[in-house]
Amino acid sequence: METTGIYHHLIYKFLREKAPCANWQYEIIVVNPADAAGLSGRPKNDKIDSKNLSKYLASGLLKKGLPIVEVLEDFKAIFRRGMRLKKDMAALKNRIKKNLDRAGLRMKKLDLSLIWTRKFLNYFVREEKTLGEFLSEALKEKGPLTNHRNVITKNMEKFQPYLLFALTPAETYKPVSRINFEKI
């Protein structure tokens, strides 16, 4: 079989567990898709694909892959997911910066990796107020950013040129209210 994503793990494990009680002896060979992809005349059909893989193996064109070690496969999956998350975070930060640019609120020294910055933006995009009005309310005793009041106050010079700016209604985020289907 070809290794595709994580799907081959279950089949490999199942076949390995069933091998001792099978009526015939078989060997499980897991092939790297890159090795099989280079072979000519490979239509993309599972039934035809499996027949061709067996022919390629019989004629010695495929190399046997490494045995599957589940712990290592799990680590690989975790690292791949981490890399994907890192790329997704970078893409999201770029979208946020582009939206702030469009609104005229791009603060060059505002680091989107910091928790207080993300909290600030999360609350600000929900308001239809100027940045100055939002900050004066958000930093009050019972405001949404009281936990980050000190760090925001220290960074207030970054906000000074933008205190009169406000997001347009299209740029603000309003959560969609839930529909109660029982009443419909």
C-alpha cells in the first residue's frame, strides 16, 4: 500500500495483527508515494492503483519502505500540525495587518504576537467607536482590558496618532446571533 496521510496506519496495524492467524503468509509493504508516483501509466483509481502497485512490486520497481513505528508517526503528525499552525498564524496576522491598513489604523510597532495586542484588537473590532473612545472605556475599572491596563498604558504613544480613527461598520465584527429553531 501507499502511505497517504494517516490512513495507512490503521490498515497496517490491522494487517499486522491478523497476520499470525491468516491461512496464508503475507508480507506488509508500505511504499512511499514518491516512489510510486514516478512510475508511468498510473491512473488515479484505487482498484487499478492497487493492481499496478502489486505488478510494480513483483517486477522489482518499488522499494520497501521503513516499518511503521506508531510513536514516530505520531511525532511526525504533531510536528506537521505545528508547522501548519505556524503558517496559519502568519497568514492570519497578515490579514489583520491588511485590514488595519485599509482602515488607516496600522500601528507599525504593534506586535500581533503579544497577548495584550490580540485582546485589544479582539475587543476593538466589536465597537463602532473611535480608538480614543474605546481606550478610555476599555481601561476603566470594569472594562474588558483591565488585566492589560498597565501594558496598554505603557504603549499609549503607539495609539496617539490614531485616537480619532474608527472602524467602519463593514470593518467591525458583529457575532451572528444564534437562531432558536424551536420557535420557528
